[in-house]
Amino acid sequence: MLQRGLRSWEIGLAGYLRVVSEAVGVLPGGLGRDFDPPAAYLALSRRSPRDPERDLLLVWSADAGWELVLEHPELGPGETLARFGDPLVPEPADVAGFVDDVLAGRRRGGRPASGSACDLHELLSGFAVLVLPPGGIQQADPDRAD
């Protein structure tokens, strides 16, 4: 079971995807995610020199990790250019380097990550950040009747 407390792995996944998006360059509105099962896609602002007319997607799942995909022009399955492999949740800078290497022709193929979705809480805990509204948290005055 993945859920712990206030579904902190979901907060961690959202934070992780935000940082990875900044590292790789994502189109406006180009982030999609699902929490059951945990998965995400990032529509990159870059194009593949191999086929610059097709969109380039960075796809992550809790089962396989990251893969770089050339979107199919007919909305069919995309073409996987390369898989990151282990670890399941690499550092965002390493994901950006992976994209650079694939687009430069220095990397291709690869195996899916072998991590476990059961470990998401631990793997994503460093990215779990809550943003508070202006004014932060206000404590209620117990002597005041509302």
C-alpha cells in the first residue's frame, strides 16, 4: 500500500515533477500526472533532431521509471528512444543529462527501472513541499468566539 498519512508520496511526486520540469524545459501546460497508478508525462519544449516535427515526451511511471518518447503523429503509441533505468527516482539534474545524451545520440535503448512503487514515500520525501498561502498558518484563539 502506498498511502501514508496525508498521501505524502503524492505531495513528493508533485514536487519532484516540478523540479524535473524546470531542469528539462517543459511546454506551458505540458505536465500531466496520475496518482493511481503513479505516472506522469512532460511535454518537452525541445525537439528531437531525428524528427523535429514530432513532439518529445518524457514519461515516468512507478513501474518503469523515466523514458524519452517520440510522440506518434497519429495519436498511436509513441516510439521509445531510451529508458533511464535505475534508480526509479533519479536526481532532476541526472534526468536532464539523460535527455541531453539521448538527443545528442550518446544514449539509446536501456532497461526500465527496477525500483518498487512501495518505496515511493521514501524516494520522494525530499521533494514533498507544501506551499502556504500569504500570511501562512494562523492559529485560532481559543478565547475568541466566532
